[in-house]
Amino acid sequence: MNLPLPRLHRPRVEGDRQREILDAAIEVLSEVGYDRFTMDAVSSRAKVSKATLYRHWEGKVDLVVDALSNLKDEGDELPDTGTLRGDLLTVMCGHGGLDDQRSTSLFAGVLTAISRDPEFASAFRERFIAPKVERSDACWRRAADRGELREGLDLDLMSPACAGIVLHRTFLLGEAPTVDVITKVIDQIILPAALKPSVLKRELAFAHPSATKEKK
């Protein structure tokens, strides 16, 4: 019986050269999308031989996922703001977040590949989506540890809910994922569904003190 050959470890290029290649890959992906992305185009854009690319990346899937994963360093420790609202805003907004137009447009460029290319879909979920999910899950674990969440809340449903709502509005309704929109989704949908009433009242009163005074 012929056994499959083990996957070879390919050492990464490092430092500025690695960044130049990954930046070139992102530029090509932004311009032509995943389906028309080629190693030749990256080789030309980064001014590096195609042989060099293949010494460090197995192919198109490996390079694209690596380039996307390096847009935001998910290895940095997630700041603990002390509230679920603060943690979610930290994860969802800013560089690499849902309101980052570059990241969102790149995500749009690989959507068809996720449904058509099982190899890409698997690598994308494992190396790009999984670290983002872990950061979001960390927000919810902290809130649970602080005793803020409603009894019986299904965290597997709640953790991706904010991103799901915002991306639905972005790709299906054509609405830009601004910080204001993300904040409203968190304050008006996610927190009321997730937090104990007393915790919700406290968090929103702290976040919107002027609105609380007007109600009084």
C-alpha cells in the first residue's frame, strides 16, 4: 500500500522581505480576487523569483491565507477592558476589525473561494477565522467569569452573532460597517440578549450617561 508522503516543513522568509512578499500578495488579491490570483503575479509584484515563493509557501492557498492572517497580529494579548461591551468593541473595531474597509473588501474577494475550494476553505478557517473566533470567545468567557451573562445563554450562538449581523448588512444590504453601526448592534442587540438586566442597565448607563439622564 502506498502511504501519502508527509507534508514538508517549509521555512518562512523573515523580516522585511517576508513583509514585502505578503504585502504584494495582498495587493494582488485586492486587485484581482482569489480566483485570478497567481504566484506569477506576486513574484512580479514583489520582485522575487517564483522558485523562492515555492520554497517558502506550498502554493496559492498557503500564500493567500498567510498574507490574510498577517494583516492583524492575533498573537497579541487581548486587552481586558473590564466589560463585555468594551471587549467586543476592541475586537470588532479598529485595524483588522469589522470596520476596516480593506479587510472587509479582502474578505469579500475570497467568499466564492470558500464555497468552491475545499482546500482553501479549510486553511482559511483554521488559520484566519479560528484566531478571530478565539479572541471573540475570550470576551464571552471573561463576561461569564464575572457573572454578567443571562442564565443558560448559548455562547456558541452568541459569540459570532455580532460579526454575523454586521457582515450580513455589509454584503447583502450594502451598508458600510462603521464604528457607529457596530456599536449600535452591540448595544441594541447583543448586550440586551446576553446580559443580566442589572448588568445591562449598568453597562449602558456608563456607556451613554447623557441618554440615561434624559430618560430620568
